Amino acid sequence: MDNSRKAPRAPGASFGDFLKAYDKHPIPDYLLIDKSEWLGDEDIPVDRYFTREAYELEKERIWKRVWQMACREEQIPEAGDIATYDICDLSFIVVRTGPDEIRAFHNVCLHQGRRLVDGPCQRKELRCPFHAFTWDLDGTFKSCPSRWDFPQIDEDQFGLVEVKTGRWGGFVFINMDPDCESLETYLGDMSMHWEKFPLEERYIAAHICKIFPANWKVAQEAFMEAFHNYSTHSQFGVYFGGMASDSGQYDQLGNYSRALGAGEATLPLAFKPTEEERFDALPGVGFGEGTRRVLETYADEGKDRDLMEFEVETRRKALRETIGDKVDDLTDFEVFGGGYFTLFPNFHPWWAFDEITYRFRPWGNDPEQCLMETYLLKPFKGERPPPAPERWLGPDESHLEASDLLGRIARIFDQDEFNIPQVQKGLHNLHELGRGLKLGAYQATKIRHFHLLYDKWIASEKAPPSE
């Protein structure tokens, strides 16, 4: 990679210029970081999206060595609460063993191989349903029937096989590699972006699980750039008064990357939308109760005002009811949101008070099947509400069938999922033609950064250290 080159940027004002001109509040330093290094313009090989060889390499050199989000802490609030996490053909138990202790184990009975638990549950001990081999919650071997018949079992060496755990933002991460670096080192300085928006102070308002007939990388890459807004979500151009995709900023920052949007439009519309037309195209991607209140009040209170300014004001009022005077420390852009992050390899929290967090992973043992999970994480006041149950959608079901949970963003996801299976099919044609993915050099920064890390992990026999 040529470190002397600069990444291309769209003509006109930069995101930083827009931020300084638009926001009347002092801009914090972390928003002014601009990491526009040249990440290359080489094609991305397509065989990594569907071959068995790529799938097996990922399992051995990525999933068995990398930190990956397994569940939310709130899903296992009491001692004995258990969540399961599956990746490829492996399964893990994540169990709260004490008020502030969480441990994780391979989800398998060491007697005859049955999975110890089949899904979320509450247990006082870990007892295999097949032959009643039993372990304490801390993984210590406890008992089995006909103990006399197993002279080969050394009870001190027959504990469940533990994997490492770490916690950040209310999420529980696991790592199968006993020699891995700490989660804190792996995250680097990612936490600074959430100091004002602690994700641990949220609750699961919705959890949508959607199966796609596509590789997990194909699915997640559809949510890692704004370039597709030109065609896939063309209604956004009406809302912003022009297509603003070009002026977004993309930064690669160690093991994570970010995108910041809402810059100056560079492709004017052929017509000037009315405020009512902009209102109708309102994306509605969360922000507590802000979007709902904008929808309810704009027609009566905001007709003669700029929609985006009205939306920020409405969201600020709504946030005040939940977080109090802390809202006064937020810039308008921090209230509006519009940032989305990727922590390698598959964890995608949206920034500020946007409610969305994605996780993508292989589905079973098929390189061309994946699971996309969407969490809506809302701030709350007082006692934490219980986490919402999972809503499952099959390969032939649309996110529109979860509109009762997702609201207006269901139609946005429906537009995205229209493309994803067709990309998966088309990759086989690219392979036949001997071609790769020809991604943009800048607007695909998050995707290019992912593949640079991907190549580094796949090429290394040991987990590469964080930069």
C-alpha cells in the first residue's frame, strides 16, 4: 500500500467544514479526526464470499481468535442466567455466575458430545439432558450417574472448557484464543466516541434476526457505506434536499472504522422538495422517541421551519426527558446522529443516540447463508425495561413483517435486502469472468479497511497484534 498517496475526496466542502458551519456549538476534538489514508484501489477477490476453503480459513483464523460480541449483559441479569452463542458449527454458553461475574464455555457435554443447553435458560447447574453429567456454573465437574464406570475421568481435569470474556458498552464478548490480547487493547480508543452516549445505559427494545441466502460479508457490506443511497434509498435525497452521500467522511482507526454523514449535498435534485415532501421521506432511524414526535408534531408546529432543524430540536427535547441536562452538552450533530461504526469483524453499533446495532455471522455450516441481527437499543429512565424477545425472519420474509418493532426503518431494510441475495448470485459470475469487486477508493473505506484486516488475520498463523 502506498502510504504517500492521499485518498480521493469529493469536490466541495468537507464534512469537517460542514460541521463547523452548521453546528452552533463547540465541536469536540473526536469529531474532527480525519483519517483519510489511501487504502488502495485493488479489486477484492470474490472467492472469499462463497468457497468452502474461505469459510474454513475464516473459522480457524478469524472466528477462533478474534473478539466477537456474544450477547448483551441484560440478557443474563441474574446468577444462573444463560445465553448461547453460535458461530459456524461451534456453540458457546455465556453464563452469569455472580452479580458481577460472567463466564463462557464450549457448549458441549464432555461425556458423549451433546450440547449442554439448547438456548437461553436459567440453571442452578449445567446438567446434560442425555446422561445427566453435571457441572457447576463455574465449569467445575460435579457428578455423573454410575461414577464407578468411568475410572478414566480425572475430576480435576474434567471441567468445562472455558473461553475468555470481556465486556464493553453493555455487551459481552468472547474469544476462543487463550493467548489473545485483552478486549480493551483490541478496542483501542473506540470508547471515546461513546463517552456521552453509554450503550450500557440502554435496553433492548427490539431484536430482529433475519436469515439471508448470502455470505455474511455480502450482507454486512450493504450497511457499511452510503454510496448505495443514490439508487437503493433514493428517497433520502428528498429528505436532505439533495444527495449527500458524497460528502460523508470515512475513517479507519485500528480495529474499527467509522462513517459520519449529513454533509453538504453535492448532487442537487432536479426539483426543490417542499418541507412536506422532505417530511414524508424522513428516514426515522431511532433517536429515542425523537422520530415519532417529529412525525406527530411537524405538521402542526413545524410547517414553516427547516425540517432538519425542527427534527434536532424535537429530539433534544425528547432526550432531555430521559438523560436530563446532559443533553445541553451535546452538539446539534451529536443529537442528530448519522454515524455508524464497524468493529472487526462483524459488530456494527450506530453512534450517538441512534438506536441501531448490527451483528452479522455465518448461518450454520453454509458459506452462502448468514444471520443478520438488528438490535434497537433505547435509552431509559428509572428501572431498566426487560429486553424484548427475538423476532425471527426467514430467507423469504422481509423486514417489513417486523414493522411493528422497526417502524419506518423497516422499509429501508426492505430496500437493502432486495439487493443482498442478488449480489451473492452475481459474485459467481464475476468469479467466472476472473474479476473481483471494484470498490471506490474512498466511499468504500470501511469495506476496504475490513478486507485489509481480513487479509492480515487470514495470512497470520497467530492473531496479529492491534495497531
